[in-house]
Amino acid sequence: MRVGAADTVWRKIALLLACLLPACGAPAPPEPVPCPGAAADLAPELAAVRVPPVPGSAEVSPAALRAWIELLAAPEMKGRHATSPQAQVVAALLAERLAALGLEAPFADGGYCQVFPLMGGHSRNVVAHLRAAAAGAGRAAVLVGAHYDGQGLHPAGFVYPSADDNASGVAALLEVARLAARRRAWPFDLVFVAFGAEEVGRIGARAWLREPSLPATRLRLMINFDMVGRPWPGAPAEAIGYRATGDPAAGDPAAGDPAAGTGPAAALREAAAAAGVTVRALSERFSEDDLVSDSSVFAAQVPTLYLSTGLHADYHQRTDTPGRVDVGQTARAVELTLSLLDALAREPDR
């Protein structure tokens, strides 16, 4: 997650730095390291890192959520800055997990990684598809995303663990993917994307839209997890925040009839009631310009739901540690999303 006016300046700088291509008069970046693979070459100290075992439970696993948050925010991950070897290792680990879940690798090389240029090198989106149980060309799809990069290292040498921002979101994404692969219950395809380089200008989201793993016109909704691991200040503390776009309830009159209860926010409220989860609009806490995440890149083309428990004192601080993440909140975000997919399945396809 990115926030505030100063962030806008840094995003512009990051986008300029990311334009180190021949067309900009700079040499082409070096050849990217494949994904998965080469983790030991990238960061020898992480050679022994392994993904947590796949839970056998058909329910949301708090233990799995905790294990992924602790792995991604471990000191040896050095904050997972988008340009770091550790971020490349994380991409390899995420690809390994998605393959273990039996999800489809969408790229021509048989891999899960979409490589894009970044600051003279490369970063990666990790992408997997889950086909609907019922076949049919051109059917709708829902994209579930979360960025895996973090703040990295401070110049003074300490690590920003980036546990809530956004190890919590990645853990939620992986748990939705695991349970979706077990259920295969919905009449639309699912696209799972762990985005790279969100913290330096949402560059991974832009890269996916430039070269999507399926036509973006097929996307019925983009669901984005970004910081889903803290209690909501005040009552009810267990609320999950959201921001919707492409929705009459969110102020988009072109999206449909508000009285008909159509749009992403209406579907989310139905899903929340069914799952017993409380939802609150993020605009109740923040102005429209405060919160920026990967879903903002999609909003011009696709309806979006941005799920977050919002800002807190540890945001972009060295104190954003796994011990301060409320795994119960992350589990509620997973349950809410699964219920949302059920609600979407009951709606007429568009």
C-alpha cells in the first residue's frame, strides 16, 4: 500500500527509473533469472527456505496464514524490496506453492512468472489460473491479487519486515487459492496474481494489464488484498474495510441502478452477511486520495474491490512485524472473499 502526496512524487520518480529501456536511450536490462528456480544463486542464505506444507483442512487455516506471514516477513527476507534478490526468492516460493496447489501456469514457457523491467533489472508477477468447472470459451473471470514486495532495508541497516503490508495480503491470497482449488465451485475462471513492485509505483499491476494472462475484458471483478491483518480502530474491531469501483453504490452512475443493489459493493455486503463478517467502507476513515494500491490501476477498466483493515502506527515502519498481525482478521478476509465468490456465482453473468 502507498499513501499520501509525498508518495505521488516518489511513484513518479520510480516510474521514470523503471523506463530504462532501449527506447529511452539506456541499455537493455540484463536477462532475467527464471522463476521458479535459482533461489540459492540469488540469495545463498535462503537456500534452505521451504514453503509451508499445504494444509489438509477444507476450512480456512490460521496456522497456514501465520506460517506464510512469518516466512515472508522473516529477517532474512530483508524486507522484500522489489529490486532485491529476496523478492526474486519470494517469487520462486510463491510459484512453487501455486504449482503444488495444481493451479494452471498461464504462460507460453510453462511458468508462473511474468517478468517485467524495473530500475535497470527485472521484477515479477506470479500468476496462476484456475479454470471453472464448466467449460466454455470466453467465460468470465475474477482476479484475486496482492502485492508481495515490501519496504526493504533502511539506509541505517535495519529491516522493514512489511508483515501487514503486505505479507498478510499474500497469505490471504494463497489461502483463497488453496481452498478454491479444493472446491472448484464457481462458473467463472479465477486468476491469482502476486504482484511485484507495488511499493515503487504499482508497476507489476501495470505490467499485467499491458500483457494480461487472459483478456482483461473477461474480468468481471478484481479483488485486491492490501494490509488485512490489523483490528479496525474502534468498534467493531473485527471489521474488514473495502473500497469499490465500477459500482453504483460507490458513486459510479454508469455501473447500474443503485436501487437494484447491483455492483461489487452490493455483492460484498451480501457476502459479508452470509459469512458473518462486518464490512466498513474505507472512506469512513480516509479520503479518496489517501489509499493507493494495485486495484487503482485496474479501476479504469474493471470493477474492483480493495479489501484492507487500513492504516496503523506501524505502517512502513520497522515495527510492522509478524507478531503484531491479527491472523483472525486475515482469516476473516479469506472467508469474506470465498463468500463473495459464492455471491458472484448467484448473479447473472455479465
